[in-house]
Amino acid sequence: MPYQKQNLKKLVVRDRCFVWGKQTYIMGVLNVTPDSFSDGGEFNQPIAALAQAHHLVAEGADIIDIGGQSTRPGAEQISLSEELDRVLSTLEAVRQEVNLPISVDTTRAAVAKAAIEAGADIINDISGGTFDPEMLPLVAQAQVPIILMHIRGNPTTMQKLTNYQNLLQEVYNFLEKQVTFAIKIGIEPSKIIIDPGIGFAKNYEQNIEIFHKLPLFEKLNCPILIGASRKSFIGKILNQPDPKARVWGTAAACCAAIFQGADILRVHDVQQMREVSLVADALMRTRT
């Protein structure tokens, strides 16, 4: 449980100090894509994206996560130039006006490099550093934090790759291998965050199993990020096909994640999940 964590670690990003285990931090999603599963096409112009960034700040986000490549199930890969155009046009506008830590959701080292040069603070790689062999060396050189997520295949193929012999052990082994490699090539252990990849090459039952066994991943000694916001397993439970109508289901998932040891929640509905996390933290993290 989160209140049992010992030797709390800190990570300072810009003027934000993240103390893991003390509270839950909120990462607000800013998709600048035309085809993301929940909000595709809403913020894919710089003016709309900048307005949404200010909205996320006002609602209480601790981090803003900018993504230019949709990672929904079945999404096709876009060209490098298109991803760069989407990410950099938004990042440059947001960075001028927002002082929050900004992460960039990408699997390409070239995008990560350009984003860091334009003011990004964190790299969020859904492949855990496996799609591009230059990603982890680039992050090590840049000395920025990285989020390593578990996936099988890629967004186009991942939902056909859910046949595991032992789901939890395989996800754990993947993350352990990538954390070990990241440290070996020079990424500071304190700058590594892990994500078991809810919805990425996992079916309904497997997503639920990860929630049940989330404390297993604390053995990796890294902060844990959970991205369950509006996802299809919530829609299945609620019989709700509209992702935007899954706010209260997302709230329940966020509570479960906090109670099981999550440190960061990646969400679309920042104000609501901020309130959820404040209450959950008061109930769970203040226990002695």
C-alpha cells in the first residue's frame, strides 16, 4: 500500500518537487492528433492546444503530456516529419506560457531530441525504449526523466498479442530488463518511471489483473504511472461506448490505482481526478 513506502525518493523537474509515496500526481493528456480514441481532432491546432494546456493547468495538473502520434488500438504510424510538426508546434507555444513540467509521448529518438531542445522535460515512451535503439542513449545524454511502459507489438498489432503464459511475470520481466538497461547506459535510477501499460496488448481480464497485482511492480523501486483514463475496459464495465462518458468509471479506476500504489495518474479529466486523488490520498497516505 502507498502509505507503507519507505525512504521516499524525490525528483525535481523545473520548479516541481515530486516526492513519491507522499501524494498522487496528475498528468494531464494533451493529444494533438486527429485520431486519438477519446479526443482526436479537438486539440490538433496550436491555438486549441495552447488553450487546453492552460485549462489543464487551471484544473490542477502537475505534468502536461503532449502526444502527436495516436497510440489507440489499431492506430497507424505517421511519418517522422508529421509527428515533429504536430509536437513541436504545440510544444513551442505551450512552453512559452506554461511553466509546468511537460512530457512528450513519443517512441522516436529524433522527436524526443527535438522536443527536449524545445523545452520538454520528460520523455514518455510507450515502447519502454524498444522501438528506437537510439531512445535510451539519447535520454541518458540529455539527463531527463523517462517513463518506460510495457507493450507487445505496436498500436496497430498489440490487441492481437494478448496471449501470455504468465501476464504479471512477463510484464514485470520486460520492465525490469528495460530499467536495468536504462541504468546501465547512464540514465539515473531516480529519473526512471514505470508504466505496466493498461490497455496495451492486454484484454479486459488482463487489465483487471494488473490492478489487482499492482504492488508487485514496487519491487522495481521506481515510481508507477497508471493510464486508465476513459479506456475500453471501463466502457465494458459500464456498457458505455462513449469514452467521454466514462468519467466516474475512470474515477473508480484511479482510486483503485492509488490504493494499490500508483504515484502518477495519466488522465483526460484533470479536475475530477485531482479531487479523487486528494480524497484517496487523505484516506490512504496519511495512515501510520
